[in-house]
Amino acid sequence: MIQAELIATLEQLPTAKQAEVLDFARFLVQRTQLDQTEPKTLAESSLAQWIRNPLGVKDFQPLSREDANAR
């Protein structure tokens, strides 16, 4: 019943919106599959990945210790 209702509703949407719904459905499937996997170790966590590959900001100049203390 819900599948028929979903298909009927999708057919009322423009093609671009149908693609968005499909993309979201695929995202939900992927997230569900990830939730069902075994927990990761700390070394495999997203935090560890971020530490290994930090975000870079072009032309960023960190403050020196003296500049930071002066503020």
C-alpha cells in the first residue's frame, strides 16, 4: 500500500524533484547500513580521520604565543 502511494506521489513531482527524493532515499539506505555495522575503534572514528586530514584554510596564519597572550 505505501509503495503504491509513494509511486503515485512521486509521479506528481517534476523530474528534478524525483531525483532529489531518490538521492535522499539512497542516503537513508546508506545511513541505515552504517548504523547496523559494528562500532568502529577510536582509530577508525571520524575524529581520528579529521585529525589525520585536518581542514586547511588558505593563507591562514595562526597567532604567535605572544600575540595570543596580548589579546
